[in-house]
Amino acid sequence: MKNNKTLNAFDEDKYIKTQKQQIYSKMKKFDKLYLEFGGKLLNDEHSSHVLPGFNNNLKIDLLKSMKDKAEIIYCVSANDIEKNKVNADFEQSFENNIITRIKSFRQEGLFISSIVITLFKGQPNVIKFINKLKAMNEKVFLHEFTKGYPNNIDVIVSEEGYGKNEYIPTSRPLVIIASPKAGSGKLATALSQIYHDYKNGIKSGLAKFEMFPVWNLPIKHPLNVAFEVAMADENEVNLIDPYYFNKYGKLAVGYNKDIETFPILCNILEKITGKKFFNSPTEMTINTLLDSITNIKIVEEKAKHEIIRRYFKAECDYKKGQEKIETVSRIKYLMAEIDLNENYLDIVTNANKLSKDSGFPCIALKTNDNKFIYGKTKKYISACGAMVLNALREMSRQGDDFDIISDEILMPIVNFRANILKQNQPFLSIDDILIALSISAQTNEKAKKAISCLGLLNGTEAHATYMLPSQERITLKNLGIKYSCQPIFLEFNK
């Protein structure tokens, strides 16, 4: 294993500068540029996990630097609303997550000009959501599935196809087409807008903003494999771009959906505009990521860690009935292709050994200076809570021969859980422990010193030998701890 100490390997300023240069270069060719935005605008944890030095909200910072020229159309699939799938990152419903995101964008000073509901066909839950958005004074537009798509270009590019979609008025030269997840209809929305623009005498164009896969890295580089693993449940696969190779004789990496739909896209754009826009999917994409990586070896290592965490997450989700076995199998296959398995992470092997030796469920944490700290589920504190207490003792350099939370504070919480909430196993969670610690810090200088070290947990890695409860997962994430779990339900019979 390589040294796990947190080091930056990504130049944020260079990335913003080079991406902006390419965006502005594309904008000069058109009256209006529709930029299909790949990945997450807000809280891009995947990128921050594989690119040390990448700020979770770097893409927000990029857009803020162009906010006078840009507006955002936010695409939401009616199918996703109807399913109302719980968002895995924030443990909240899909609908509530959409509203939260839009509010967050506006708080950052971005201009969300409208929301478009794609694949709309009168679904009852979707209509309720639309009414909710309108009650919030949002501008909502409805787009149905495009008639004739994908083969009948004459119908697609007609009043029966894109012409049936509501035209979304825009006022700025750069229109960002964003969405909460893949498959939300961003490309169809952009093409529909271009169709209407050309009818109105506006010469608009199209480009794609992407980070992954990294087109100018090898297809089996861990950074590209990590992206493929992250998208395993969406059936997205990295491929060599054949159009780029045929044109330039060089290898470039894209993903299957872009490559498969490229001929259709070209035909549609040529039908609308009378011009040929691109020679390959790679050429339509703005991606300067590799130029902004300052240490590729660190990035390779972090990408491997993220692949393994994604594998454990898929295993846990499958155990809970929330994921398909095909997704787990796909990730295992991708790991095997780069000779990677879960035991590559010493945090995993250490946690498993402690649990086996002690007979208790446990969680291991690896600090940014490569020290291992453990927590076991016993007495009345969860393994997660015990781990954080032990970590703060270590990080505050006060030894471990003292109590930073007295039983006078802990026991009333335990009794409340057992007697009032009627919980059979009233273990104190990590949240309980942190609240109790904050109370102790008012009168206990050692507790005060310990809680001041919470920031040192950011960037650490942890592995639990059981599936953590949802609230503890959220808290670990909020503390900046990158965690994984064995796909084992917690048992209390030890």
C-alpha cells in the first residue's frame, strides 16, 4: 500500500481557467450555446474522492465565474419523479432532493431560469410535483418523448417531434442544461431548443461538459475504471471512440451512450442547421481534466480506493434489496480487469481482523497520517461512536486514560432510549456521542480540546464490519470520512 497521507493532486485554478477558455471558444461560434452538463453540479463527491484537491463544489465555482453570461435549464425525468427513488447521497426522497438542489444553486448566486419535466405523459405523481413547483413560482415546462426517435429523422425534426415540445425562453448566450442524474433528457432538451431557435432565426450550438471518462487517459486507467464502476447501475460502459480514431488515428475514451447515439445526433443537427458540427463525440466534449492533474500516481491510488468503496456499497445495497446482482457482478468484473480486490485496502483487512479476534462488530479508521484507530460495538456505545471518541482522544494527543464524556451525561441518553423510546438495544450512535461530547466540552477542558479536533477527521477512511445505519452514514459523510461497510446486518446477540 502507498502512503495514505492526504496530498493535493489537482489544480483547481488551472481547471477553471482551461475549461472556461474552451467554453468561451465554443460560444464565439454561435448566437447561443447549449452546454449539456455531465455529472453533479453540487456536492460532486466522486470527483473529490478520486481527485485530492478537488473541491466538491468546484463546478459551481466555475459557473459562478461566468454567471453574468449563463443561465441553467434543469431537466428532471418524469419517470424518476414517478419512482421517487431515495437519493443515496442524502437519504431523502427524489422530489425533496430536487427542491433542495435548486434552492442551493440559487443560494450560490446561479440563475435557474426554468425546470423542464422530460418524458412527461400525464403521470399522477408528476402532476402533483409540477403543481408543487408552480406553487413555489418556478417556471415549469413539459416535454414528451420525441416522436420518431431515434430512426425517423424527418419526424423528429418536425412539428410532430421537437416542435411539440414547449419552447423554453432563454435570455443569456450560455445555457447550461443540467440534471440530478443520468437519463434525465438533457440532450433531447438541448436539441429541442436548437430546433426552435433556428426557426426563430437564432443560430445556436451544442457542446458537452464532462469530467469522466477522461478521454486522453487509457481506457483501463483506474480513474476511468472508477467512473465506469460509479455508473455500473446505469449500464454505462467506457469505449474507445471509433470516430475520433478514424479521423485522427489516435485513441480517445468515451462512453457507450455517447458513441452509440453519435450518428443520430449528427443527422438531427444537420437536419436542423444544414451543417456538420462534429467529427466525433470526443470533439463535442469540453474536458481539460488531465491537464489539471498534478500527481497522477496519487490519483491512481485514490481511484482504486473509490472503486473498492463502490464495490462494498453495491454489495450492501444488493443485500438490502436496493440493487441488482448484475451491478455487483459488473463491478467485480471491472475490478478483476485491473487486478484489484477488497483486501487491497489495509483498512478493510485491519477491521476484519479486529472483529474476528474480539468477537464484536467493529469499525476501523485510518487517519491522514496513517494511524489506525478502532471502535467496537459493546456496552452502550455503537462501534461508530466508539471509533470517533477514540480518534478524538488520539488526535487531541491526550492519551486514552481519561473519560471525555462522563456517565452522568451518557446514561440519561441510554435510559431515555431504553425506557421512553423502548429500543431493545439502546446503543448510543455517533450523533448521540457528538452531542454528549459538545455538552461535556462546556465544563471539561479535555472534552473541549477533543472536539476541536473534529476537522482532522476530514479526508480519513473507515471500514465497518457491518452495515452502518443510515444516520451514522450521513454523519460520517458530513465529517468528511470516506467509509465502506461489509454487507452484513448488525446483530446484537454477542
